[in-house]
Amino acid sequence: MSIYFDNNATTPLAPEVREFLVAHLDEFGNASSVHQAGQQAKRLVNTAREQMGALLGCQESELIFSSGGTEALNTVLLANFLPDPQGKHLIVSSVEHSAVLETAHYLESLGAEVTRLKVDRQGRLDLEELRLSFKPQTKLVAIMWANNEIGNFYDVQAIGEICQEKGVPYLCDAVQVVGTLPIDLKKLPIDYLVASAHKFHGPKGVGFLYRRSQAPLSPLIRGGRQERGMRAGTENILGIAAMAKALQVARFEEVAEISALRDRMEAELLKLFSDLRIHGELNNRLPGTSNFALPGVSGETLLMNLDMRGVQVSLGAACESGSMDPSHVLLAMGFSPQEALDGLRISLSRYNSQAEVDSFINLIKDF
């Protein structure tokens, strides 16, 4: 038996994306070359940009392809603070992905000032704290759309409107949202938005940065003139084209089914374990995400026993779980280090089934 319940870490390729990749494997050209192979590669990139712009509600020129979410987040953060971070101010939440928090720590070491917004026991932000955190020297606000560990959604409409009132750009990490929910960037007060293809059944090693026209940006990677001079380096042609295909075949209509599957799983767990602790906002989170702890049961022990039985889950963010340190998200929510170590994350996708959930429930009865 093999059950994959770690889709917030990465997702399997959609069959349509796999077929697309196989069909285009022989298209090896460099999009910067003027000969036929190069121009065919360029057409693939241009078509992908056109398709994604239409699907996301933005101009083609506002999309910059990258190697993934971490690179795109670093690009915006460093562009707004380097070469002279002294005296500049950054606002982030305390539950951001490490790509934001570690970069914020680096900028702080160079002289920037960083405000880390607190969350409550359910992982919720206080937007009044955000409003009161702005300073004359605030250069950027970086707050995610949905948390990768507990699934909480944050009110990007309200956050963006506050940033607009203050005249400060807003960077939104939407890695867990793009491809899960429909997005229309024309209607959102977001200046920069980041996503990664492997989170929505596309390939690894490719993502994008949406940059609203006129939002300040300088390249992180310099060299050639690819991506209108905003990201040097030969484009990942097949990755970019396959990312567009993955977004095209996203099934937003299945969100309710995935949420119902998650809710049924939690209901069955609560029948088995009355002291089960579910982390995050129950009615305001990603459809497939459940983060919980069985008091008195080590998260690591639970994970390893499930893995030996063919069920793949995680203790939190994939970028962090190998360290076996307590989840910084659960710590920020006020849990003790031991409680934070016991948090288990299950994240479902459209390819999971009720039969798999039933098998998981039967296995976990032994704990």
C-alpha cells in the first residue's frame, strides 16, 4: 500500500502534464536563438505566458518565469532592500515560509528593520497590528495568502488595501493557492505574487513572479536579456510550458470535494481521539490541509510508523521537516516546543480518495 498525503510539499504530475512533457521532449531549442529550433522554443514560452496571463487575469508582460517560489520571493525582497538596506523597514508575518523569514533575517543583519506580525492561537493575524506597524521608512509588506503548514487563509484583499492606503508595495506568497483556487489579479490589490508549478501538479524547478506594472524591481540573477532583463539565464522551456498546462487543467470545481474528504477524515479522528488537537482556523483554510496532534504521541513516532505502513505525511514544511526542529508556525501560535514537534500535517489533492482516507483511519487506530 502507498498513500501520498503530503501535497503541500509537492504534488504528483497531472496525467495531462505528463503527456504534454513526453510529447515535447524533442523540442530542445534555446529561446534566444534565431534559427528554427530556437524560434520554436520561443513560441512555447510565449504561448505559455499568454495562456497564464489569461488564466490569472494579468498582462503577459507582468509575468516573470523563475526556478520556483524561493527565487521569486528572494528577487522581490532583495530588489526592494539592496544595495542599501540601512534604515529601510520590512513587515512580514511570523508564520511566513522560510524563504521570506530567512531573507528577512539576512536583511536585518545588514541593517534593515523587520517587524514580524504576531498570530493568535488559531494562527490568525490582527490586521490592526499591521496597520499600526507602518513607518515612514517601510518599503515592503510580505504576507502569504495561505499558510503551508496549517492551511489558514489570510485576507489578501484587506492586506492589499491597507498597503495601498500607506503607499507601500505588497508581496504575496501564493504558492499554496495558485492552481488550487481561481485567481483574478486584475481585481486584487497585490503588487507582487509568487507561485511554484510543482504545488499544482506541474514539474519541479519552475515557477513565476507576477509583478504589477510599474512596481519597482531589479533582477536578482543578472546576465542575458531573458525575461525582459528581469531574470537572466536560458529559460526552462519545457518546465514553463508544462506549468501553463498544469494551470490549464486545474480543477477548481473539485475544491468542495477535497474539503469534504478532509472534514470527514477529521471527524473520524475526533471519534477515535477525543483529545485530538487540530491546529488553525477550521472554517478558513486550504481545502486539503489538516494539521493536528495526538496529545501524548510523538509526531516523529507517528510519522515514521505511518511511513513504514505506506502512508506519507509530514511534520510541517518540507523545507524544515528534515531538521526535526519544532514548527516555527506552531511556536508562533503559542504552542510549546514539544507541542510544536507533535503537529502532523496531512495535505490532500484531487488524486486522493475516500478509500485512502479510510485506510489511514484504520491504521491510526493503533496509536
